[in-house]
Amino acid sequence: MKTEIVTTKPIEGQKPGTSGLRKKTRMFMAPGYVENFVQAIFNAIGGAAGKTFVVGGDGRFFNAAAIQTILRMAAANGAVRVIVGQNGLLSTPAASHLIRLHGTDGGMILSASHNPGGVDQDFGLKFNTANGGPAPENVTEAIFAHTRTVDSYRILKSGDLDLSTPGAQSLGTMTVDVVDPVQDYQALMETLFDFDKIRKMLANGFTLRFDAMHAVTGPYAKAVLEGALGAPDGTVLNAIPSEDFGGGHPDPNPVWAKTLMDLMMSEAAPDFGAASDGDGDRNMIVGRGLYITPSDSLAVLAANAHLAPGYAAGLAGVARSMPTSRASDRVAERIGIRHYETPTGWKFFGNLLDAGLVTLCGEESAGTGSDHVREKDGLWAVLLWLNILAERKVSVAEIMTDHWRTYGRDYYSRHDYEAVPSEIAERLMADLRARLTDLAGQSFAGQTVSAADEFSYTDPVDGTVSSNQGIRITFEGDARSVLRLSGTGTEGTTLRVYLEQYAPPSADHKRHTQEALIGVRNAVAEISGVATLTGRTQPDVMT
């Protein structure tokens, strides 16, 4: 085997976002595209020589080919060992766990998360650091800087490795360890949750369905839910990972997981429903006849986590992304623990977790996790819910009713305007930004603004400042809206509008969510001029 040094030129637009580099699959398939970005990663971290990495992905189209390229490049750049999931599969939380378990120098995760897959759809690649979490901003900025100067890459001239069987093999002087993608992750889950109690609940007739959405959590859910916990065969739906996610959109929300939602709202509904996304880091929780927003799910888990063995000592604190509802803040204040508001992006939770300031973290975009890894974790959230249900012996609806009577209810919804031309989205935000200082005290659609600002975050651990993280508008009557642009798509820009209205414990909590939010929705529409600027009177996705 011979190492080749291939002359190359920088490729424009290889700037990692909060979730790594995401582009159309055909762009990643272009000659030199993956190679340039991987070499930039190695250059940015001081080289790969003598280092160990974890590599795996969600099994989407081009996953297998890209992994072979990464392995050959790691060997050519002097890495001593790469741990890779069998058949190239690793859920994002499982990859995070392997990085931490083996003390590696980081890992490369191949996924575009909840985005659709296929040759004409989306692909992604991100670097996680030695703590198991997404690379912080200083690392992603260094990677981007190297993408603009890289002039060659190193790659081993060799054939593809067989990744279908666990075991060690050599690639040049580097060892490639192919591991069962589920085994170590399942062992970790067994240390956190009372499997015996959950198993007993299921044996006594508790019913559930888990929609893996033809994505990477299928094997994990089959092994844990149907295997270790004894749920009946067929509990896990769409369990076999597919390169194009069965032609669907692997985003666990009521729109894209419609089949599961229809079941949960029907007469034949099981007691509990859940879904996860493309790479296994997001979750959706549904009770019989009741969808649980991710914001409410985080708050319920914070209030009840002590019922699971892994959290019996209590929580150090809880953190949420800024657009996530304030429901978890209310729990933290009542039980006397810390709570933090961070920008969107799981990497912002890393310092808080590493410093022991928080135990649970969550985002409104269906991501929840804890200090067991440094990523959000879909199946973990499902297991914590099941552990709580096994301990409390009540329904999901009863848990929510009790929660709202104790803490009040934050009615909450996210409205996405997808693929908005970037110049229009930027203009909308710039126009709104220019008027922020004048909004307080003004009334729009019958709602009076009490405060408006653009969120800036100072990390309490290292003091770094992240500015321009979204616009917050609060209204009298404890209502709030957030507007921000998201780059997780691969076409145009997604404008996200978040709406929130608090109802105290004594209120009637049975209103329809969109009805409860109509006042703040109309006010924000008037303030932002979204219909005029985008030409759209309704969002593309409403969750």
C-alpha cells in the first residue's frame, strides 16, 4: 500500500455550521470534495499522526463510500487506530459514547441528521472532539480556515475494507476495529435505567410503538426494546436502515411521522408512542391521543429524572436552547437547581456538561440528552420516559395534567418557512433588527410588546461570546416569540418563528395549542411582515 499526496485546490463553501458540513449528496460525491474537507479537519486539529478516531454514520446514501475514503486518509495521515461501526453504522449518541469510552481523539460522524437522504437529497459530515461532543466554534472556524488554504491531501492507495464483520484488521500501519454499533450503547443504557421495572411494566400489558423511520435507530430499538426489555415483535416500526430512509423524511415530528401520529390518535392507540430521526439523536414522544412538545418533554424529564437509577442523586442543573420554551426553567426554579439559556446547537451544552453545571439539556427541535454522552440522544429520552411511567404507574396524559397543574403550561409551537431565498430571509431579519429598540410599549394585533432584543450568550465556563443568536420579543401576559434563521437545510434558508404563551397552574390547560397562540402569532406576523416579504401566508411546517 502506498500513500499518495494529491494536489488539490480549496473548495468554496465548505464552512461547517452548528451541525457540521451539510450539502447535497452529489456535491459530496464530487471529486476531491470529501478529501478536501477531511484533510482540513486533520490539519485543523494538529494532524492525525498517532491519534485514534471513531467513524460511523446513519447509513444514508454515500455513507459507505465516504467512510472508506476517511479510513484511507486517516491511515495516510498517520492515525494509529480507527473504531468504526459495523457496516459503517453508528448513531450519533453511540458514536459520542465510543469516543468517551475509548478515550479517542475525536470522531467523524456522517449524517445530515433529520434531513432526507438519497443521491438527490442531503449528506453531512461533522467532527466531534475528545469529549464526545460537536466541535466548538473555535475548532469549526479553524477547520473552515484550512478548507480555504488546503493544497493537497494524503490518502492510502488501497481497496475497500470489509466492514461487515466485527473484529480488527489492518490498513497500512493503522488498525481498524469494526465494532457492533449497539453493544456498548446498550450497556450504557442498562446503567442508567431500571430495565427490570420497565420489563415488568411491558409484561403486564403496557403497549408501545417506536418508529425508527427507516433510520439508524432501528437496530438499537430492536435490540433494546424488543430484545432486552421484551416488547413484542413489531413494536419497532420501520426498523431496517435505508439509504433513502424508505423515501421518507426522517424527522420525528407530527408532520413526517404521520403514520405513527395517526395510530396514536386512533381508537387502537397503544399507551406510548415514540420516534427518532436519521442519526438517532432526536425524539418524538406521544401519549394516547396526546402529542408532547419537545419543550414539555424536557420539563417533564427534569421534574422526574430522579426516578431513574442513573439520576437518583438529583440533577446539577438543566439547560435549554434559547428558542425552547421556558417550561424547564419553571421546573428548575421550583426544585432549586441551576438553569441556563444557550444558543441553538448542542455544542453550547458541552462546556456546561463538562463543568458539572447541568445534567440534562434540551432543544425545541426534538433533541434531549444528559451528561451520559455529549450529544442529544433519542432512544435515551424514550427509555427515561418509560422508566418514569414504570415508576409512577400512570398514563402519559396523567403525567402531563399533573405537570401543568404544578408548574403551569407553556403553549408552544414552531412555524417553519422553508427554502426562503437567503436574501429575503436576511432582509426580514435586518429590518426587524433595525426596529428592536422601538418595539417596547407598542401594540400589535392587540398584544403589547414588553421587551425585544437580539440574544447574545456569554459562556459561563470559558467566557466566549456568541452574538446574533436570534431575535426575542416578549409580550405582556407572559407570551414570547423568537425569530431566527436556520442553516440545517441545503436549499435557501429556513425562517423559524417560535411562539409561546404561558398559562399558570390555575388556568384551563385544555385549549388547542394553535388557538392559545393566535394572539402572539398575529402580533409577530404584523411586526415581522413575513407574509409581505416571503409571499407566504402559512408556514411550510407547523409543529
